[in-house]
Amino acid sequence: MNLPTTNHSRVLIMTAVEAEREAVLRGLGSPDFIDVELAGVGPASAAARTARVLAGKEYGLVISAGIGGGFTDRAGIGSIVIADQLIAADLGAETPDGFLSVDELGFGSSRLEPDLPLVRRLEEAMASAGLAVRSGAVLTVSTGTGSAQTAAALRQRYEDAAAEAMEGFGVAEAARLFGLPCLEIRTISNAIGPRDRSAWRMKEAFEALEAASSILVEVLKR
């Protein structure tokens, strides 16, 4: 399902937590056309809080931004992933033969497509600035992956996946209901797989989020 493309005159950025919001704000500086608000953790909170903000002010673009996990062969620690597909990866049903998405069940769509021309512009601008960046599918999950088995199952199900987080699809669904385009930007703090907090690199991910936000604001000004 495609999100619409429209004027980016005023931009809303949603982050899950305050530390992400602070990193984004450091990178943005003080542009008067961008608001940065908290979405909370998880797709339900993200959808509800984004819709509440959108109901109170007019925007031209909505962005979900923050840190996340990366599939190591596609997105290394400290790198940036710009979603070219936003996928609700665990929205569906378990069956004896495996997982069925809501698409396969006939109950709707688990995929949303962002503003792809803007995705390409951002990717090119970040790469030109020397940042480690790629576009790819970003999975939205309600339970963060914590085992090699789940990571392998997700990778088999979504071969184009580069990263995983918990809010993007919720933010994008709220944007879609308001007729607005959406982006998702994730910087990678950890490898998707067995949960090992000692291996997480939060500092590097927040630094990358700040750097990505700095390039973002320059692209949006054009």
C-alpha cells in the first residue's frame, strides 16, 4: 500500500523516547518548520500519539525516527537505514504451517510504502556527506527479536529487511489515515538476534541519529 506524496511544508518527527528526541533535536538545530514529538514505545502507542498530534495541526510529512536493530549483513552498528518499505512484521496469524500475514489472511495490508523520491534524495545526501547509509525494508514488531531462531525466521519471511524497530508502521498508519506521506529513519545500535545488552552500541547509534537529522533538515529545506 502506497502512502501519498504531498507538500513537505511542515514536518512532524515522532521518536519513541526522549533520548531519541534529544538526538534528533541536536541534529536539526532550530528549524521553525519541524516539530519533534514522543510516540511512546510500540506500534499501538505510536499510532495513537501520532494521530493525536496530526489532529491538532496541519503537516505535510510525518517521519518516524530513532534507533533500532540491524540485520548485520545489511546494516552494521552505527549505520543508518532509511525505510523503502514499512512492514508490520508480526501482524498476522500463526498456523501449523507457519506464519500468515494479514495480507495472506485477506484482512488488510502489512506493508506501507514511504515517499520514495524523498527516500532516494536523503540516501544520496547522507552518502555524499560520508555517512554509512542504505535504504531497505524496516520491520515493525511488538516484541523485539531476542533469539537467532526468530531472527532467521524474520529474514526468511522478509528477504528485503535491513532493520527492526517498534514504532514505524504505527506512525505511518496514522499518517496514511490523514492522507500524509511518511518516512522511517533508523540508526543501528545492535544486531538482530540473541539479546545481549553488553554488545549494544547506544552512543554510536545516537551519534548517527544526530548526524542523520542534520542532513535531513538540509534536504527538507530544498
